[in-house]
Amino acid sequence: MINLIAALQPLVVGAVLIWSARVKLVSPHAAQAANRSALAGLVGQRRALPAYRLLGGVEVTIGALLLLPPVLRAEALAATALAVAFLGYLGYARRAAPTSSCGCLSARATPVSGRSLARAGFLAAASGLALLTTGGWLPALLGHPVAGGAVLLAELAVVVALSPELDHSWLLPLRRLRARLTHPLRGGSGVPLLATVQQLQLSDAYRRVAPLLRSDVREHWDDGDWRFVGHAARFQGRLVTAVFAVPLVDREPDAVRVAVVDDATGHTLLSLAGTPPATGPQLSIVPA
């Protein structure tokens, strides 16, 4: 299996290098991307675009050599050296120019992040693994189409997941789909969370424990006719959770109750009851 994976690395690395070179050589936004990158501080504003284009030329050359047979050790070695150099450049950019853009796989303004560094490290490892191959990627892929296809898809997924500049193509649509499917501002009862928060913030229970709160809503869940809303808080020097019980039927703020629970032990340190509705849990004041 390791021989198959090693044989496919020239295809993976070559494809990524050519995609990266496309941004630097033919993108209409290449000049803006170069000026936003750390190259502007490294070589000067006037030389940033020529250096950016030169890097693209190196990438497309090495990428094409990796894709075209035969695959030579010298080509894999050049790709490894380029990936290691780029890893060093990203480390410099993150330290010396943290607001600069990566300018790697897209012309979008994307600051250098841990994901960018991890992607460069992944490409360096893939290029190094390509040094072990003794044959071309095409015979390996034709000889093991299912396993080879699985390896390529997995590595493509890793590259995409480690590329913040590509988030708009897959991550943001997934988040929008999740929001449409799960309705995060609406509980299972159909009552919007915002309405619950407004009710509890008008309550006497909320006003009495508000000085203890250290966060906005961290979690919420429905149980029968009640919605429970949790906030991080601090009580007598302890990390606690303030859990508000808000009735879903009774809209009166005075019906809201709260319990302060020790995060370390799970013990209830304090509970305050409002004016309870006809049915529902009975909470009484418990001294700390």
C-alpha cells in the first residue's frame, strides 16, 4: 500500500502546484494578492508582483514535471525543497506580518493561519514520500483504480480542509445548509430562542444573578413545557453554570427560575424561583 501511496504523490503535489501557479500567473487579481502578501515586506512593494509571478513560474514548472512521465527523483526533490521553503515563508509571514494574506491557492485576502502551515507541511511530506516511488503515478492508478482513487480523494479532502481561502466554496455552504436544517435560533417547541432570552432577561431571577454571568447563552434544550438556558458564571470564586428554566407556555417573566450549579461537583449552590405557573418544577431557595 505504501508503494501505491508514494507513486500517487507526484500527481497530488503536481496538481496543487499548478492550481497555486494559476492564481499567480493568470488571475486578474494577482497584483492585489501580491501586495497583500508578506512578499511586499520581504522584497519591497515594487518587487512584490514580479516575485509573485516568478514563484508561480517555479510552481507550474515543477508541477508539470511531476505530472508528466517519467517521474524523476530530482523532480520530487525539487518539489520537497519548494514545499519546505514555502513552509518557512509562511512561518515568517505569520510572525513578521500577521495581517498579510497567504496568496496561496486563491487571490482572496486570507491571513496565514495554522491551517496554511499544516497544508505546507502536508505538501512537504507528500513530496518527500514521492522520493520513494519507482514508477509513474498513471500505471499505479490504472493498476489499483479503487484504492488509488480513494487515496486521491482523501488527500484532496485534506488539502481543501487545510485551505482557508477555499472555505467559501464548501465550508460556508455547509454552514448555511446546517442552519436551514437545524434552525439554531428555534427550539424543538417552535418557540424562537430569542423570545426565550428576552423573557428571561426581563425576569427578577435574571436580574438577581446577572452580576455572576460571564457569557452569553452557551447551551439550551427543551424538556416538556420548559426551556433550559445555560450561561457560564462565577459564584464565590467558583466556575459555575447558571441554568435558567423558562416556561414555554407562560410568557410572564416572573415565572422564570434559575439554578447555579458548580461545574466541578455538579452540586446546586443556589436556586431562585419566580412566580411558578400552575404546573411545572418547584424550585426553592437553597443557601450556598
